[in-house]
Amino acid sequence: MFDFKDHAVLVTGAGAGIGLGIAQAFHGAGARVALGDLREPGLARAAEKLGRSERVFTHSVDVRDGKSVDAFVQAAERAIGPLTVAVANAGVYPNSPVLDMTVDEWDRVMETNLRGVFLTCQAVGRRMVAQGTPGKLITISSGAYNSGRKGAAHYCASKAGVVMFTKVLAMELGQHRINVNCIAPGLVTVDRNLNEVSDEYVKTLVATIPWGRPGSPEDIARAALFLASPFAEFITGEVLSVDGGSGTGRTYLPYSGTTRR
Ligand SMILES: NC(=O)c1ccc[n+]([C@@H]2O[C@H](COP(=O)([O-])OP(=O)(O)OC[C@H]3O[C@@H](n4cnc5c(N)ncnc54)[C@H](O)[C@@H]3O)[C@@H](O)[C@H]2O)c1
């Protein structure tokens, strides 16, 4: 459906989960893809999954570190050409009530989820502007940007920050014909979920999804393809929720009328 044959796409956090799904989708649509991740084994597995094609480049990166991000972006351009799309996806989701939270944990979440998005978009945005080419920057937030959950104050704050960062960057880069948009996924089934989120949490959350199931990395990837496509040319600074309707409101409430339906 989408053709990205002439595109060079960079994805952070692409060694697993949603980032890998996004990289796979762009690769499947013909793009050259650069996958960056903190964990080398994840990158090796990802390259295997993409069939070790010559259109795939992998590089370790720590999105918290500007030098590391610059090195990844430069290496990616050498390998797959000037970037036309970047997806700032890398993120972490630890849990801790505020009163027990350490400063280190707060910093790790903000540095990965918010500073990482800033550094990735800044590095790629600078290249796009210098080359004078239009481009697409996509950030990954979460339904947590406007729906709080206990144990995730740092995560929710970081994801709300991603949304406002996206909007301001879109204002600044419109003149360069660079679209900047954000995807806010709802619950998405990835390997990590199985370890870090309790069964009770997942069961309760799934019960509030009108679509009746959690999302998959492919659901999020399809939204990324759309936002990076010419169909989204006049869309910028937007947040696209991809959540099966779970962000629509208080879905756990019963029908509000007096007559049973
Ligand atoms: N899975 C969900 O339910 C869900 C819901 C909403 C939003 N999100 C967001 O989607 C994004 C991807 O999440 P996921 O569920 O695929 O997680 P995941 O843990 O499966 O994958 C995240 C990847 O990011 C990498 N990473 C972590 N820190 C990094 C760093 N400093 N530098 C580079 N790479 C780093 C990890 O190694 C991992 O491969 C995150 O931003 C997350 O907050 C996920």
C-alpha cells in the first residue's frame, strides 16, 4: 500500500518491540532502514528477522547521549544515504510510586524518553535542514501522556513532555517542510510487557479497550507509515492515538441511562 523505495529511515529502540515492528514495516515497504539500540544482541536478532538484507544497517546507540546519537545518525547516512524519515521510539517503562522513587530512576526515564527524543530529532532535523530536503520526524509518546497511572509518574511526565516537544518542533520546522508528528500507543503486546507489567494490570487494562484486544507493533507501524507518507503531507504537530479506543474516555463506566441497553 505504501511505497518507501526511495527513503532512508532511522529508528531508535529498534532492537525489540514497537521499534522493530516499525523498522520491519518500512523495510517491507522498500525503504533502506537504520536500526539503533542500546542492546547489541537485540540488534543482531532484529537484523536476522529482516533477513540481513543490504537495505538494513544496525548500530548501537544510547539515545541519552548526544555524541552517541550524532555518531549513529552520521553512520546511518553513510550506510543508507540522507535520511528522509526518523522515528524516535526508544523508551523505558519502570514502575515505582513517587514516594519510593530514586532520583536515578527519575533521571533514567526522563533522559531516555524525553532527552532521547530531543537528541534524536535534533540530530536528524539538523541534517535534513542542512541538506535542504523535506522530511518526516515521528516521536513515540503513549496514552500515558494524558492518562495517569499509579507507579508511573516519571513515565507519564516524560510522555507528556514528548507531546509538547513534538508540537513546538513542528512549529519550528514547518518552514523547512519537515513534518513532526507523534504516535501515542495504547497497550501494545511486546516481549518486555510480559516481564515488567503485572497480569492483573494487563487484564484490567484490556477490559477497557473498546476494540477488545491490546495493540501489536504492526498496529503502531502502520500509523508510522501513514504519517511518513505523502498522504500526511499537511499534518504536523499532531498526536495520533493508536489504542483501539482506550483513550476515548472512562470506558469502564456502565451505560449512563436509566433504561438498560
Ligand atoms: N508496549 C507498550 O504497551 C507501549 C505503550 C505505549 C507507548 N510505548 C512506547 O513505545 C516505545 C517502544 O516501547 P516497547 O514497548 O517496544 O519497548 P521494548 O522494551 O520492547 O523496546 C524498547 C527498545 O528500546 C531500547 N532502549 C532502551 N533504552 C535505550 C537507550 N537509552 N538508547 C537506545 N535504545 C534504548 C531497548 O533496548 C529496547 O530494544 C517506548 O517509547 C514506549 O514508551 C509502548
